[in-house]
Amino acid sequence: MLRLYDTYTRELREFRPLKPPEVGLYTCGPTVYDYAHIGNLRTYIMEDILVRVLRFNGYKVKRVMNITDVGHLVSDADTGEDKMEKGARRTGKSAWEIAEFYTEVFKEDLRRLNIIEPDIWCRATDHIPEQIEVIKRIEEKGYTYRTSDGIYFDTSRLSDYGYIARLDVEGLQAGARVDMAEKRNDTDFALWKFSPPDQKRQMEWDSPWGKGFPGWHIECSAMSAKYLGPFFDIHCGGEDHIPVHHPNEIAQTQACYGTRLANFWMHYYFLQLDEAKMSKSAGDFLRMQTFLDRGYDPLAYRFFCLSAHYRSKLNFTGEGLDGAATALNRLRLAAYEWGAPGTLDEGYMDKFAEQINDDLNMPRALAVTWDLVKSDLPPATKKATLVEFDKILGLRLADWKPTEESAPDDVVALVEQRQLARKEKRWKDADTLRDQILAAGYEVKDTPQGPKVERRKASV
Ligand code: AMP
Ligand code: ZN
């Protein structure tokens, strides 16, 4: 039995698909005005664990991820500049170009982290007519009003607006003042924004209400309904989506189709840097390239994320990442040395399954993994069991080899030359080559199985 924590009901609930064996899963995707930071990547890694656990339970997952390439304003309160247009100004490229560029880098980040690619990618700008249709429906049902800068959703029309966040709507309303502009309620939000009269936007479209662009939330209601229907199994996102984005998605879908969008709502807690919130808009941030530049395997970061439950915040430190890299290498080496897989051990498999099915408890699943490593089972059994665990862990343990493979060709060539020099007892040459390997950022270790090459570590 798989149990998942549902933010909507604030309960651990048994998961059953609405239409077994299919599972419809919508995961709020990136806003592509900049690189993803490692906090964003934590959320995507943990969502990948969810996908793998669902598959493990025999379900056929249809995962949809949106790409926000328009409408996400600098403030979640629908004020300020569009992040895309701002990104365009910062880089001197067009909003379309930067969306394309950061989307590709994002997909590459996911590949490096061994994240299974979503079945459907959908870009907000490819779904403008669908979004206009949903807004029209919300309007027909009487939930909208017009201000001088757009069409807004009147949240006071829903008796349970903000339920998912247990929002105190009346309290918010009483405290609201200055930046309400023409909004009727503090929690009202834009469905469609008009292009400013004095400015030509790079991204704008005609609509029944005037030239402009969709609000940030409407894309998720429109695209999830298109690909998964108006009520599907699971909707995911980071914890920051609990108070604003997800209540608004639910309000739109409720007004339009009368459903609360998804049967389960799952939220992933933030990665923090020295206890501070990490955010792209704060400028300086760690991203995938930071790891690569410093010689870390991206999967060490994946391992690091598995060490904490998705419903607790995780503090990022260089020592933490070093620890994860070392542990990952221990696991890889053990798996390699066990040789070919035999038959898996059902007892360990059950223990592992129990943990992953208990609201994706990866720290405890890792503990079972270490118990397996330390057990006195035959190596072939351990290997087969670990390979099965790795279908969830996603650490590419099955085919890892501790040799030159992890080093680039020029380093491998140096290692081979050094081997030859040693064989021919040209010790000075061998030492020189060793220094060259070090200078290239690698370290060669002589083991009974032959030379092993590892990246030298620098701290983050
Ligand atoms: P964004 O690109 O800002 O729209 O965010 C993409 C995803 O990353 C969303 O699901 C966010 O909730 C999530 N997210 C943002 N910051 C963090 C963080 N520090 N840790 C974990 N997830 C985050
Ligand atoms: Zn969303």
C-alpha cells in the first residue's frame, strides 16, 4: 500500500489512482528566465522519486510539466515586470530566445540528475488559445471583473478560496491596503493582463478583452485540463506554491469545472543555503554548472537530496555534498565489486518497499540500502537487490565502472602512458605523467585491479 501526504486534506492518505493503472501527474515547471538553482533541482529530484515509486507500484504514470515562459511577474501579487521581459533586458536577447535557451539548459540539468523526462512538456506560450478559453468560461460563470490593467478573478465569490493553504482570507483582507490598486480583494489575481498602453511588449496576444498576456496561474489550469482532464491524480510543486499559486489554480479550475483539480496535492520543502531561502531573483545562486566546475558528479547532489525527507527543509553545505559524494562512491564501488547480479533478496526488497511506500521515506530507504551493503548475503544477491533499489534511487549503480570511463579522453591517454612507463620502469616519466593527470584535475590510484582514476575534489 502506498501512502502519500496530501496538503489539501493535511493527511497521509492511501494512494489509489482514479483510473487504474493510469496516474495523471502534473508538476509545476520552471520559469525559464534564468538557470535553475539547486533548490529548484531538489524539487525536481524528489518529484522524480515520486514517479519512480508510482511505477514501482505498477502504475502507468503520465507526467506533464509546464514551462512558464510568460506571465510570471516579479511579484507573486501580480505586480511588477514580467520575469521573461526583465530577463531579456538583462541579457540583451529577446524574451523568446532566453526562454528557448534556459529551457534547453534545464532539460540538460534533468538529464544529468538522471531524472526521467516528463511525458509531456507544455509551454505557456504554445497554449494561449486554451488559456483564453478557460478565462472566457470563468467569465461566463461570473467570477471575473475588469480593472484598468486586466481581467481579475474575484476570490470572494468562492466560499472556500485558499482552503489548501488554510488561508485566513478575512484577516488578509483586513490587513490589505496600499498595493491593492483596483483589486476588490487582497487575494484576487490577474487572469489576463493588458499590455501597458505606452509600451510594446515582446510577448503579447489579442484577446476578447484587449491585447495583453495571460496571468501566471491560468496556464496550469488550462494545460492540466487539456492533457490530464479537469480532475486528475496528483499535483506537485514546491512549498512556496501553497499560499498563492496553488490556491489560484484551484480557484480557476473550481470556477470552470467545479473540481479541486487534483486528488492529491504534494509539496516539496525548500533547500536552504546557510538557513537562508534560496531564490533565483536574489541574483547569486548555485546551479548545476557550479557542481560541474568544481568536479562534482551531479549524482552526488541527487544522493545528497535523498538523505532528507521531502517534507523537511534541507540545508545545503559543501561538507554535506562531500559526504554524499563519498557515500555514493562507496556504494558504486561495492556494487561494482559484487560483480554480476544473481537473484534478488525478497526480505530486503520488502523492507525497502515499505519505506518508499511510506510517503517516499528516502532517508530510511537509504538506511535499508546500507544494511544490505553490510549484510552477509552473497555478492550476486546483493547486486541484484541493489540494482532493483536503484530503479528508485536513480544513481546509475548498475553499470558504473571505476576506471578511466569517468575521465575525459586526454586524461585516459595520460593514464595509459603512465601505465606503460611504469611497466618499462621509467619511473621519472611515470611521475611526470602523474603530475600532468593531477593538473588536469584527476587523481590516479593504483589498486590490485589496475589504476583507478578519480576526479580531484574542490569544495563548493
Ligand atoms: P520557478 O522556476 O521559480 O517557477 O520554480 C520552479 C520550482 O522550484 C517550483 O516548484 C518551486 O516551488 C521550486 N522551488 C523554488 N525555490 C526552491 C528551493 N529553494 N528549494 C526547493 N524548491 C524550490
Ligand atoms: Zn502551476
